[in-house]
Amino acid sequence: MDSRFKGKDRDSQKEIWHLIHQSQRGDEEAFEKLIRLRREPIYWLAFQMLADEDEAKEIAQLAFIKLWKVLKKFKEVESFDSWLRRLVTNLCLDELRKRKKERKAISLNMVAEISSLKEPAAEEVLYFKELQRIFNQIANKLAPKQRAAFVLIDINGLSTAEVSKIMSCSSSTVRSHLMLARRFLRQQIENHYPEYVKDIKREK
């Protein structure tokens, strides 16, 4: 699972809870600290969904504004990070629905993971960039919910049950979206870029 949404230890989780509680009381400084701790995962998820840096930044900013407005409604019985993913995912889906034409696409799992490599070799960086370029060309035909299922499960490593809650649909529907996304991406790769077939996750 993408570690960007996970605290490193119990202390970091306690800090998150403390900042949430303070923010709920109207403490703007605490909210700014909360934003700093979750800025990267919010932006990264938006970028995975939209594949556009500027749009991802706009969605992240909108997410922070909306988060401030609704944070008081948040209850401890919920998972804050799951709640946050749902908020960002829904904003991205709204943005995708507004597009007359889907101009960009998601990245492959391996492309997403390049950010965690400390010192990748130059040829490795070029390889990942080429993979991303290819996926940006072929995945722009995916329906928004197929794209969301692929991003959340195959890139971020969430479970079907988690994505079902985020997307407000049944687990079977999520699996259907994921199956269609994987099938389409694999077929396109096999047809147009056979040398990269080994890097595509087969549908389960």
C-alpha cells in the first residue's frame, strides 16, 4: 500500500489525532500543520487520477478548503485517511466528469513507485518515463470510475472493501471496474507496445 497516507509510528498517528481535534476547535495553526502532514498524499492521489500537475494542485487546494469546512463532522470511529481519500477521489471524479475529452491518464504501478527510489539509474528513470508516456496515451479512454479503481487498488494498494467505501458502490462493482481497466490497458499494450507486456498486471 502507498505509504504516503500511513503514519510512520504510533506517535505520528497521535499527532494527527491531536491536530484533528485542535482543528475541530477552530485552531487554524493546527490545521496548517495537518495540511503539511497530508499535502503530499493528497497531491499524489490527485495526480494519479488526473495526470496533470496543475489540476492536481488545484484539486489539493480545493480538498484543503473543503476539509476545513467539514472537519467538525469527522468522528473518531471512522478512518481519517480513508475519509480523506474519499474526499479527494470524489473531487477528482467530479473533475473528470467535467472534461469534454479526457486528455490525460493514470500512471502504471511501477511509475508511481519511482518516487520512492532514492538514486535510480539514469536508464531506469528513462524507462519509467517512457512507461508513463505510453500509459498517458492509452489510458485516457478509461471511464473515470475504472480509472479510480485502478489508481486506488493497483497503484495505492487499497483493498476492494476500502475502495467500495471510497467510491460508494458495492465490492462487485469495484471489481468489475478494475477488471475492465486492467483488460483494456493490457490489450492496448499487447496490441501497440508488446515489449512492455511484462509490466502489466494481469486481471485476477
